[in-house]
Amino acid sequence: MNKFELIQSLIDQAANLPHRDDIALDKLKRRAQMILTKIGTEKSYAAAMNNIIFFPPFASTIGRYYDEYWISGKEKFLNLLRTVQEELEEFGDKDVKEKQKVEVSKRIFIVHGHDEINTLKLKNILGEHWHLDPKILRGEPGKGRTLIEKFEQEAEKAIYAFVLFSPDDLVEVKGTTYTQARPNAIFELGWFYGRLTRQKVCILFKKGTKIPSDLDGITRIEFDNTVDEKILEIERELRAANLL
């Protein structure tokens, strides 16, 4: 468990602490002291925890005094643990942040049209061959978002984008016909071009797919049938982007 989860486990344990059970309380305090020491929190937290009173400082035959002190002490204990957890959440658990940094640094977004076979092949190559973190929009949970919200929120996590152009649409202009990529693929390419710059975007296009002339300057790799024909070229671009 990371630090945040360890504190959460203490919160759960404290919330379920049996009423006026001094043995269970002693176990909880010892575990809390150990965890607070191990995760390197401020010493003031441990001191504050030791100062929390669960029993009245005087002998009493009135049971409600014991109940009141116990309930008050338990709430103070929980508040202290929640404060520690909030601090970790606000300023970051270094271990978690470093792990997230590694994960984010490998995130590659795959833009595609109707070529499902090559989309999955590219995803498998990136994930299994180079252990990167390829993402396809439809594979991410919706979370009640509109399509454009989902795209923007998922795409902004990526540091590189492969745009797979396939001859999906037949276009006729002044008696001339040609095939081009789906409009959504062209739109998403433009989004990544603006966000990541052209150095972090690569077009993979199937032979026969027309590329708009205003996309000159973006790296492009042409393949005949499958993207794995160009694995060496793909690797070269990833190395140039310092992803391998």
C-alpha cells in the first residue's frame, strides 16, 4: 500500500474501534505510531495523537463521562488521521507521484479511423514490444462525459500521438476521386499538433490515402497493408522523441 492507503487503513480501523475497548485502542495507537514514523510525517502528528484522551482523568461512577470522553477522543483521533491524509493528498505522496510520473511519461495516444485491425496491431506493438502505455479513446471509461470532453481529458495526458490514416472516405472533387482519412482523425491530429507540437506527432498512413498538403512537416510513415511492416521506422521516431 502507498502512504495514502496506509492512512486510510488507520481511518477505517479507528472508525470501527469497539466502544471503550482499551486493548483494541492500544493496538490502534501502536500501529498508528509505527505508520506515522515510517511514512515520515511531521513529529507533531505523533505527539498530538499521544495527547488525545479517551478516558476521563478522574475516577467516576457515572458511565456517561466515559462515553463522552471515548466518543470525543475517537473523533479527534479520526480528525488527526484525516488531516494527515489531506496533507498527503495536497502536497503529494512522493512514491505515488513518482509512479504516476513514470506512467504518464509513457502514455501514447492512438488516433484512428475505421482500420480496426491496424489500430489494435499498433497498440499491441507499442505496449508489448516497447512496454509503453498506448491509449485508444474508445477503450477509456465514459464517466458521463460528452465525446469531446472525454477526448480532451484523456488526450491531454499523452506526451506523444500516432495518427493512423486509412482510406475510409471516398471524395470527389471536380471529376477527380481520391480516398482520405475520416474527418475525426484529421481533427484530432490538429489538436495534438497544437498541443504537443509536430515533433511529438507521427502520421501512419495506409498506401492510397491522400494526405492534405497543409500537413507537410509532420512526420509520416507509409505502409502497404499492416503497420508492423514499419516497426523499425516507428522505433526510430520513438527514440527521437526520447521515449525509448
